[in-house]
Amino acid sequence: MQLSKKQFKKNMALVFFSLLLPANILMAATDQADQEKLLRARVKLLQQNTDHAAHLAPIDKHLEFHGVFYGYLPCKDCDGIKATLSLKQNNNYLLVTQPAKDSSREFYEKGKYEWNDKKHTVVLTPRKGESSIRHYYIEDEGTLIQLNSDGARLSGNADRYTLRRSDTVKSREVHIH
């Protein structure tokens, strides 16, 4: 009988501990779920109170302001000049002009452009040996207005000196290269 009481106590202890083990696992799982909920709520609260704009890299406006601009500019010796200005992301530009004369020859000018956010201008500096520096006033994202060599507005109607970005103009004459 002595042996059976010892055996019975061992069995009871084993049963008791085996009953406690799943309860302990259940409590740990519930506690872990509560901790995860608390962590998610805390993160959400912190995100609402944080200005995420500080984490974004600053955007250089001239990198956004690129594209192909078209226009028909006034001319003293002809009926007008068809102009196509391509501003590329690497600060290079290509200006193609074609006078409205008997000759349909196109003139090409390549160089660098510089964005001036304070003055709202784009300054085109041609490669060596080419024509002079050109200034354009940025009226909006899709419109450039040609300025004189000093950076002042040209006399006359500003619409006559306007180049519009290709995605803002529905119909245009295109230079074929």
C-alpha cells in the first residue's frame, strides 16, 4: 500500500502540473497578444504626433521642372521663330529654333540651365562659341516667358514670347529631327 500511495502522489502531481502547463501557455499567449496590441496603439499614437515631412529628402525644384517647351516667338527679319526648348534632368538643355522664312533650316543650341527659385527664372548658358545667355521667367509649371539679356521683361505682349510645356498644350507644331 505504501508503494501505491507514493505512486498515487506522483501521478497526482503529474496530473496537477500537466493541468497547469496549458494554463501557463494560455496566459503567456494572452499576455503576448496584449503586449502587441499595446505596442500597435503606441506606434499609432506616435505617428499621429510626428511630422513625417522632416524624414523626406529635400526636393530640388529644378529636378521636377524639366520637359519640352514649344512656342512661336516674334522676329524682326521674318514672320516668327518656331522654338523648341528641352530642359533635361541633368541641367542640360537643347534649344531648336527655326525662322519662318523660305529656308527651313533649324538652328541648334546646347548648354546648361540654372534654376533660380527666388527670381522664378531659368537661365540658359550655351556652350562656348555659341550665342548669348538667355533668361526665361517661370510663370507656372508649364509656361516660360522669354526675358531680355538683363533678365527684364521684353516690351510688348508677353504672350508673344511664351513657351509652353508639351504636356500642357494640346496642339503644336513639332520639329522633326
